[in-house]
Amino acid sequence: MARKPKIKGAFSIDENTQVVFSRGNLQLGGVTHGWRFAEHQYDYLGEANENPGPDDWVDLFDWDTGHNPAGPFIGGEGYDDWRLMNQNEWGNLFYERETKSGMSFAKAKVHGVNGLVLVPDSWDGSDYEFENADEEDAPFDDNVISDEQWDALEKAGVVFLPAAGLECGGLDDLGITGNYWTSSPMGSEGAMNFQFFDEDFFIDEVDRFFRFSIRLVREVK
């Protein structure tokens, strides 16, 4: 995939577009607090998503809510600048772009949390040598990253998606699976989501009423 000039922390999602990721997953604090990003990339709210009160924070959303956040601000910035990637853009992120390090992603454990690491186009690989990079069937424990190592990686623009589980009639797979919505609808009731867990990941269609994680991006101008 042809790319724009390399920008630290930027990810190519098609031939002409680079994005940066939000600092963490999207969160909503009921009708009072509005939208925000998680403080850390590895943060997720887990059991707080079960039977929340009107002012409680949650971070698992059905597609219609997560795809179209209704608040005027997210993380102190205008939300119109942030968006959800579509199915093809997620696929390009994993499989099509060229990176300086020669890798795109890896399963990992950061701050004790299972998840998926994404490296930016310009990262040179000097901060950490990932085991089984770009392997869909790799386990999380292949890369147990210390807080000190993560600090260096994060400063270099590396992104982490926590395995925050899902909600559908009850919470499930907290810390075991990551389930992230794409912006791509399928018919009137479905949408595409990106899912990963120990030893697999894939993009697939699911019903919109499932509650999954949301990670937004902003295009590099």
C-alpha cells in the first residue's frame, strides 16, 4: 500500500489516508457526564457495564449508539473529528500497509491486561522485539510487556486494544476477548465487528444489539 510521508504514531488505512488513535476506548457517563476516552489504553470498565445507573460510566455499546455518539464532546475535543473505521480500513490496518518494523500487530499482555498491540507505520522495532508478530493464532502470553516497556512503546505511538469482553443479556469474556465495532452495516439489523481472543482473530457480522468496545480514530491532515 502506498503511503503518505511517515508521521510518528500514524497508521495507514488506505493509499491516501493515515489516522491516529484516541488515547483509549470510548466511555459514556449516563445522561449527566457525557462522552470521554479511557485514561489509559489498557483500561476497561468490565462489570460496571452490567445494570448501570443513569450516571454510571460504561464502555460497551450497541452499534447504533457506539457508531453515532450523541455528545458534543469526547475527551474535551469536538467529536466530529473522531470516527469509527470501516471493515476495509481495519483489514488494511492489519494486512495491507507497509511498516518500518515489518510488522503490523501482535497479541500481548500490557499492565496485566490481555489485548492486541498495533504498531504505527514509522515504528522501527527498537523498543521491543515482539514474538509471533502478525500471527492471528498467537496467544496473549507471547508478549508480556512491563510497565516500563509499555511506557517506551506508547511514547513511540504504539496502540493497545484491551480484551474488554462483551455484553449480550449479561457480561461475557471480560479480559478474554476483544470485540470492536466497525462502521460497516450489514443489512438493517447487522454490522461488522472485529474480534480477537487467545489464538484467533477475525472480522465478522453480528447483530447490532450486542454491546462491544469502540475505539475511534482521527485522520491526519
